[in-house]
Amino acid sequence: MREANDLDEIRTIVRLLGRHHGAFTDETARFFMDVELTMPQFRAMVMIRRFGRQTGRELAGRLRVTPGTLVPLVDRLEEQGYLRRVPDLDDRRLTWLELTPKAERLFQRLWGLGAVRIAGAVARLLPAERADLRRLLGRVADNLETVNGAINQKVEKVKKVTA
């Protein structure tokens, strides 16, 4: 009986997280339409922002696409001024992909949209509620990182077996 209750509680929490996410969906969709970015283009930018400058082959691996698929995407991001190709000074065979200041401004604008909304919602909580929320969100983030790490390890094992 305890397991069924736990499952119901987890489902309720996931639905609430979905409501939280839904509160941002419309504004986020408008944002992407305004900046004329596709989701694959944005994912590429996120990977470069997260892991720093990288080669096309590294980025293709992180996005799980072929390098050939990545080329037109990178071309478009470069045309839009969000990304630049930088030749390696020591190895002429390598070209690095890095974000431009325009891309950084785009991320700041996007995160700013959400931050204002979240700050307004969190400000309505009592101080003790904010402390609880901070503690619990920290634990959820830690758990997500653990789960993601385990999933990534399994994916890598499967890749090695099937390669």
C-alpha cells in the first residue's frame, strides 16, 4: 500500500512541475520565434555554452548527430551571428566553435524572462517557505544530476557494445 501512495505522490509532484514548466511555455515559444532559432540550433548553443568551445565533431557527439548534419546548423548560427568558427593556432586541421557576445546576450535575455517570473512567485512565499524551497530544490537538483549521470553511463555502455 505504501508503494501505491508513493507513486501517487510522485505523480502529483510531476504534474505540479509540469504546471511550473507550462507557465513559461508561451513566453519561451514567442522568444524563439522572435529570434528565429530552431530547437536544434538552440540545443547546439546550449552545449557550447555548457561545455565551452569545442570542435564540430565533439558538438555532433554531444548532440548525437552526424558531423554532416551539424554543418548546415553551424552555418546558420554563424550567419545569424551567434557562433563563430575559430581556427586552432597549433593544429590547422582543427576549427573551434564558440559563442559570440550576441549569443551570450540572447542567453541573458532568455534567463532574465524566467528569472523575473520566478522571483515574483518566490517573493510571495514566507521566509520559512523560501528556505524549505531552497533546500528541497537543491536536493532535487542533486538527485537529477545523480540520475542523469547513471543514465549517461548506461548510454555510453550501450554505445560501446553496439559500436
